[in-house]
Amino acid sequence: MRPGPAGRRTLGRPGHVHHARHARPAGRVNRSYYGWLAGSTLSAFGDSALFFALGWAATGIAPHIAGLVLTAFSLPRAVLLLLGGVLGDRWGPRRMLLVCSAVVGTCCFALAAVASNVTAALLLVTAAVVGTVDAFALPAAGALPRLFVTEEELPRAMALRTSVTQTVTLGAGPISGVIVAFVGLVGALVVDGVTFAVQFLVLLAIRPPYDVGPERAPRSVLREAGDGIRVAWRDPVLRSVLLVVALVAAFVLPVRSLCVPLLARANGWTASETGLVVGVGVAGGLIVTLLVARFGTFTRPGLAGGLGCFLAAAGIAGLGAATSVAVAVGVTLVQGVGVGIFTSHIAPVFVRSTPRSHLTRLQSLLSLAQTIPLLGSTNLLAALDIQGALVLSAVATAVAGIALLRLEPITAAERRTAT
């Protein structure tokens, strides 16, 4: 799906117009985007180091403390995401990220200064602070790529961000272990504080060419949050993408975090072998996003996303028959490639179809669509035997693919309207 150049109507929102401040050749990503991406990647690495340190310190105190720390991080993020989306649209995504970067950096340095003794209370406070700020930063960060690039460049820019994030995910684990081994939780707090300070300075120096200003007369928070939900539900593309993403998140994300470890224990695989299987799935998605960042997406994202779901479903079903690590690695690679195709094609459709007045509100809904279903699906899959869990996950993922094929005629009609 190829949107028209800046200034023409955008996919999913006929009549919505925005103009570039500076004309550039089509297909070339704005250089300032790379500056923001570098700062964002550095802060993501700092967060990974801090999360590893929190988990390591919490498990050293008691298992139930580790569970409480995870809850202290997840609960405020889920509760406050809609509020974060509303405030992001009021202030603008860039301004929201500036505030969040300053708050996280300051809190990390302050906590490092008082963290002479690692206690459960310190861990809970740190996790709650990071989770709270995440609720405001995530929607803004998800909307920011659209402020740097034209509609035509958006899929490549988003794929580049995803591939960089996945690379950080692959490398941050062992590096975080080294940081914690040498400097402990205090050092991880300082590292995270420095990375957010760098991100703050980068955002301060860079102004996106398609930036949006703050609203002059905001309504109540509840009305604005409800308005975001109404906009998403009334738009056929936005509504369909949210429902499909919720279904995929509910039954694909637990495969890596829950099903693979359970399958490994059932087959007697070692921890390193299990880690290899998980890592190959991440690598499969990384390969796809790198290719999309270089060459762009297919012109029919609904069809490509549906085929990606079918490919992921085949990989998940293959895991159910995997009795050796080699087979598990192969089918997990297939699953990772399928998920990569799905996300690389569907995420830009959602962002392009979002009105610029609702950028962060709809990003908060997208985050909720990936968070809330996990609460039920993870417990459901855990209650089944491993084979049943994998079969259910594969079927649900295939259903998501069918839904995307039904969405394809809608996106095709929108494409004709945009041109």
C-alpha cells in the first residue's frame, strides 16, 4: 500500500491533509529522524539494563518480591495509558517525550543517590516510577515517527525503528548482565539516567518537520479519551486493526514467553537451548524489518499481513510437533518471519489512518490492545497442556489472518480514494 505524497489525502482518513515544511525526494527518510532514533535506541538500552537489574535484585530477595516488582511496573502503565494518550495529544508527542525523558532521568539519578541499600521498597518505587512514566511515553514514542517523515516514507521509518529495537533486545541481555555484575543496581540506574539525559538533549535540539502544536482549548480528560475510542471504533480500518492486533497479541506473544519454556521443560532442553529457540524467533522478525527498512512494504498490506499471520500460525503449529531443538529452531524462525511481515505492514496502516489530532490517543489504544488481552490469554494457555496451548494459539493466529484478508478490500478502496 503506497500513500500519496505529502499534501494529498491519507489512507483511512479521506480529506485529511498535511503539508511538509521542506520538500525532499520521495523515499528518503528525513535526517533528523536518525538523530531521534539514535537517542531513542540509547534510552531503550538503558531501560533494558535497569529492568534486568530490577529483576536480578528482586529475585535475590524473594520470589514473591519479583512478582510484586513486575506488578508495580505493569499496573500503572495499563491504568494510565489512556491518560498518557490524551496528554500527548494536548501537548504534542515531542513535548510529552521531553517531559518524560526529564522525569525518568531525574528519578534515576535521585534513586541512585539514595540506593546505598537495595531494599524491596526501593525496587517497588523504581518499578512504579518507570511504569508510570512509560504510560505517558509509549503513546508519544509510537506517534513520533509520523512527525519526521512523509506518508510514503512511514513504513520504512517504522521498520527501521522496529529493527533497531529488536537488535537492542538481542544484545541488551548479556550486556546488562555485565553492567549489573560490575556496578549493580546503582550503576544501572545511573546508566539509564544518562541515556534519558541524552534523549532529552536530542529531542531538545531536533524539531520534527511535521510537528503538531498543543491544543488551545482542551476538554476534560474523560471526554478526550472517549473521543479517541469513538474515532477508532467508527473508522473501519482502525477498528479492524485494533481487533486483529489484540487477537495476535493474545495468542502470539505468550508463545515466546510461556509456551516455548514449557515445551523445553517437557522435552528436557537446557536453558541455553531454550534461549536459542527464543532468540531465533526474534531474529526472524529482525530480518523482515531490515528488509522493509531497505526496500519498503508490499503495496497490499492487508494481504501481506494476512499471509504473515498464516506463516506465523504454521510456525506455532510446527512447535507442537517439535521434539528436537533443531526442529524447534526451524519452525520458530518461520513464526518470527511471519510476525515480522504482519507487524511491518499493519503498524504503518494504523498510523497513517490516524487523524493527526488523535496521534497519541490512538497509540495508547494500540498499546492497550496488546496488553489487556494478555491478562486472560496467558492464564488460559497456562491451564492447558502444551500441545493444546500451541494448537489454540495457531488457530487464533490463522483467524487473525483471515480477518486481515477481509480487511484488504477496505484498504484497497481507501487507497483508491487517496489517489
